[in-house]
Amino acid sequence: MISVTCEKCRRRFTPTAEEIQTYLAAGQGKKHAQVLCPHCGKENKVALERLREAVRFAPPA
Ligand SMILES: [Zn+2]
């Protein structure tokens, strides 16, 4: 899975495969997705390529 460090609160979190699919769908045609930090609600820019690889290695059940 993918681990994101929030640029505001500096806490780490891991979006679920389902959330990643949503971000990929929303980010079509862009280079980055805005991934919401569950701790403080800050949007963190994450490269779509990273998200794609995360679901490739952890396909939804
Ligand atoms: Zn945060």
C-alpha cells in the first residue's frame, strides 16, 4: 500500500484501495490527486502514478 505523510500535520496515513480508486477517477487527465488527510483534513498532492502503483500491487479483494 501507499503511505502519505501529511504536509500540514506531519502524520502518516494510508488511503484504502477504495479511496485510491476514487482519487484516480477524480484525477483523470491530471498529474496529481488531492488526497485528504484523515487527521486534519488538509489536501496533500500525491502523484497519480504513485496511486496507480499502489493499487496495482494491492488489488481490491
Ligand atoms: Zn494532516
